[in-house]
Amino acid sequence: MTSFLGRLVDRLRGRGPAEDVEPDPNLANSRETGGLPREDGDAASTTGTGASGEFVGRIAGRDEGYAGRTGAEARAEALAEDHREDEAR
């Protein structure tokens, strides 16, 4: 857990919660970290446990859960096509 002095320094530097808000002990970054290292990692993921002392959550990277065009891209293309048709009239 973060020490009192560490929280105080964070507040002085403008990091951390506002002064009128109590810290939330249920946030993931307020929990203890660690675990046992695994010899067989799962494709260099950032979500496994380890003894690094850092919060291990997915922070960035490619989402392989979809392939091809997303719904947002399809809607944007359809809207652009409708706009072109309206201008052609």
C-alpha cells in the first residue's frame, strides 16, 4: 500500500484525489500487487500476475477481438455516401 508520506507528496504535486474526496479502497490501483511468476506466459500479455509491484492491467495494445471494419467505420462510410448522394441531386 502507499505510505502516508507518498500520498502527501502526490497531493503536493497535484496527483491523487481531490482534497474533498475520500480515497476509494475499491479501486484496482489501491490493491496489493504481486503474485508468483509464471514460466509459461500468455503471449506477452500485461494482465498476468507477477512480482513486479506494478498494477497489471491492460493499458494499450491491439484489440484482436474483431477483424475488418468496425461498426463505427461502417456507419461513417454510410453517412458519407448519403451525403455524397444528397450533393449529387
